[in-house]
Amino acid sequence: MAGVQTYRIKTITEYHRLAGLPKPAHPLVSVINLDSFQRPIVDGHVNLIFDFYSISLKKNFSAKMKYGQQTCDFDEGVLFCMSPGQVLGIEFEKGNIQRPSGWILKLHPDFLWNTPLAKTIRQYEYFNYSVNEALYLSDKEDNMITSIAQNIEQEYNANIDKFSQSVIIAQLELLLTYTERFYQRQFITRKITNHQILDRLKDILTEYFNSNALYQKGLPSVQYIAKELNVSPNYLSEMLKALTGQSTQQHIHDKLIEKAKERLSTTSLSVSEIAYELGFEHSQSFSKLFKNKTNLSPLEFRQSFN
């Protein structure tokens, strides 16, 4: 969007300064209560990029926020996770004096250096989720996550010793593990919404395979399907695995095989012609996929109908 400025915040100390907060007790990890903010980090409509991880539980947050291609408000409390280098768009409403509540945990990657968590933290999918897929917590879950954040804050505010980093790392691992558990719970409790997404997925695939798109563009990509459904690719695959046991790519291939079976059983087109019609440049690739999915070659499948 024209006129929107982008700011990169490199350190947690810089973040504290912009928010009018005291210098952090620890330069690489900080738990900040939102009601302690003296002023907005920035004014107007801006994009922010942090060079550190951010895990936040926000309530009554008056600014409009955009993460990736999605927008969300924080009238309800949600847990929201960001990785270093991702873009967060914020638009503050002028004249709105509502005080936000909740907390933000800022974690610089350097704090994790030479620990197993430095590698495993990248495996948590929820750091890639767009904000409308943020985690909605029950009161019990809210209290549990908040208590862990408070433990981290208490630890770095105590006298730092040789055990401090290990204790904080252990608390971080516990927080991330609980967050993973709660995300998996959300896949179950949001079954109605997720089943609606599944129904829309089927409609999108049916329309795509019944149009000229397959011949012109080839198989739809996972990214294309996710964009059509207004969710991130990672979230879509995780949700589909929870509901059906299959990834997005497997659903695409299943629809392809269904279309291939239809053409093999109702037309006299050659296997090469059908493969080309379905977006394959080489019929061998089509035959290999078909046999992998059905345990029959395309010709063997066709013969079973004669």
C-alpha cells in the first residue's frame, strides 16, 4: 500500500525504547505487560519487521493488524506467534484510548545459540500461521500459558547465574509444547469451521478440474489452493491431516486420479492424450502417479471396464 512505511526493529532494547519502556533486564529475552506501554511503538499505518521471535497474548487491542495477507482484531484474547523477519502491518486508530491487556514475550535468536531449541523452534508450524489462524485460548489455557511467561520473567529478573539460561530454555520449551497441544486441540474444537473449509476445498478442486485450467496451467499448487481458501499453506495441510489424515497435495492427487478414472472409463482417448489433457507433459509421469495411487496402470484400469 502506497504511503505505508516499513520499520525494522533489530534488538529487544530498541523495542523497549520505542514503547517508552525501561531498558530490558535481559537484552535477549523480555516479557512485557501490554498495559505498561507508555506509547504506541509507532504512529499511523506502518509495517514492522522484528529480528527476534514474538509470542503474544493480546486482548482489547484497538489497532488493526495484518500478518501475511490476513487481517485480524484482538477483541478476544488470542495467542499470536511470529518468527524473525516476518512483516506485521499495524494501523492505529486515532483517538482510541482503550488500554490493551495481555503480554508479549520477545526472544532474540542469539539467546538460543548452542542449544537444541535453536533448531527445534523452527519446526513449530504456528510461527508461520497467518493471524486469522491465531490460537484462541480457554481461560484455563490462558492462565497456564501466562504463568509460564511469568516464570520466565521472574527468572531473568533474579540474580543471573550459570543455571539461568537452562531454566529459561526449559520454560520456553514447555510454553512451546503447550502451545502445540492447544493448536492441535483447536483443530478438533473448530471442526465445523474446518469442515466448511474442507467442503470449499472440494468445490475449488472440482471447478479447477472441470475447467481448462488443468490443461493450461497444470496441477494446482498447494499455495494456489491455500490462497483460494484464504488460509496459509501450512495451516491448510495441518487442518486436513487432522480431519482426513491426508495433506493438501494428497487431496489434489486424489482429485486428479478421480478425473483420470473418469476419462479412462468413459472415453476412447489414449493414455498419452489423457495425460496431456490432465496437464502432464510426459505420459510416463502420469502413469507412474496413477499406478502409485491405484496399484494399476492406466491401461489395466481401462481393461477392467471392458
